[in-house]
Amino acid sequence: MAIIAVRDLGKRYGRKVAVDSVSFEVAEGEIFGVLGPNGAGKTTTVECVSGLRRPDRGSVTVLGRPPAEVRSAIGVQLQSSELPERMRVREALSLFSSFYPAPVDWSERLGLSAHLGVEFGRLSGGLKQRLSIALALAGSPRVAILDELTTGLDPQARRDTWSVIEDVRSAGVTVLLVTHFMEEAERLCDRVAVFRDGRIAALDTPSGLVSRVDGATRVRFVPSAPVDLAALRALPDVTDVTTAGQQIVVSGSEDLLHAVTSLLARRQVVARGLRVDQVSLDDAYVELTGGSGAEDH
């Protein structure tokens, strides 16, 4: 079942086209990632899904209905969520719980129980994010929209937050996750949509996007003796051969390492400093977006 359905979505601000003919579906129980450079249309699209903006054309449905009709089924954690500095965690949770007829307390599951008396301004970045998630989930939503959840967090806090998101999904919540971190998308997302210039440039699983990049494996080494680069290029598993000073970089398929080392062994050449790199979602992202950036919409 498609719990979120976006059809031919379009939105502009004056002459600026922010979103142009965007369509996708999110299945129930899925963690669906939204990636793209600033200005690609991610935030506008997500705000239309959450009901915070009206599209100029196209349609958005959540649970088969317009977002405005199912607000209680949608929990939203915005990119910059702030509370009064003096408000205590307990007070924030109580306030947001009062908005719903049957609120759910996530404080224990999110590790907030020991911080209920702490003022918001004294919380660490990681705890602020956990509180934001707890507030977004207070109404027991079917869908959670999390926008740039881990921006500004240190590596450990980021990984702790990832575990929280996995717990949220395990509780039966469908997650729409906007992120700039490729490692985050690779770790959490079932599928990702890569936005570019207001459109979806690619939509696939993280591994599916990686497989689109030429040269899924790279072997780097410094040869102990001169090597005929043409012989390397002629190997059936090789797609490209480049040099960087004395280092040779060979790109190709998963069987690349065996092919390269076998050729070197036959020619009695030692591969010094041998390193094997697998193409990552970062590489796929850069290829799909061109690494561009601008003001976000």
C-alpha cells in the first residue's frame, strides 16, 4: 500500500520553479530518503507532503487523502525546530501531548527520561534532536517526516539518532527522511529519491544507485616496475585506467582485483600500497547531481 503518493507535483515562487513534475510513492513501513543539493526542491516537496504548503499543480495524498485532512496522522520534525530556552523537557512533552486525544510518550524509548527537568537551552544537540522526534511522534502518527535530523551532530550522536529512527520504523511508523549525509541514507533508507533542479534525477535503493556508477570497484597501487597501461585496459573487467603520479588507478567490476593482480603476477610486478575502493552512494550522488549547491527550497 502506498501510504504517501505524490503525482506531478509543481511549485514555484515568482519566476523560480522550485519543484517541477515530481512523482513518487512511499510504501507503508518504509524509510524513504530524499537527497539532493541545496535548491533542488527537497524542502518544498516535503512541506507539500506535510501539508505546510499548497502545490501549484499536481496532487499529494497521505493515507489516500489530502495532507490537510489527516494532520493527526503526520508527525513533522522540521530542519530548524526550536523551543523556548527555559522550557523544560517535561513541559514540552506535556504541551505537545495536550494536542492529541490519545498521546504516546516516547521519552523512555528515546532516552529522555533522565533529562525531563532539564531546560531546552541546556540540552546537547543530540538530546534536542531526540526531543524533536518525541514531539513529532506524540500524536502516534502513521507517518514521520524528519528534515535534516542529524545536521550539526557529532558522529556518535548521529549514530545514536540513527538507532532511534530504526526504532521508530520498528514501531510501525513510515518515515520520510530528508538528509545531506550519504552514509545516513545508505544505513537507514529502503529507497531514495535524488533531487536535482526541482526534479527527481533518480529513484532507487541505495545499492541500485551505486550500481549505476561506472567502475563499481577501484584498485589503486604503485607498481614496482613499469606496467603497460594498454594491457590493463584490455582486461575484460576493466572500464578505466588512470594515473596519479606513480600511482595507477584501475576501475571496473567486482572481479577487478583478481584480474589486475593476476596480470601483475604474470609480469612479475609487485603492487605496492595496494588499496581497493568500493564506489559508494557518495559517488553515485555526485554523478547524479553534479555536486551543485544553491539556496534550498
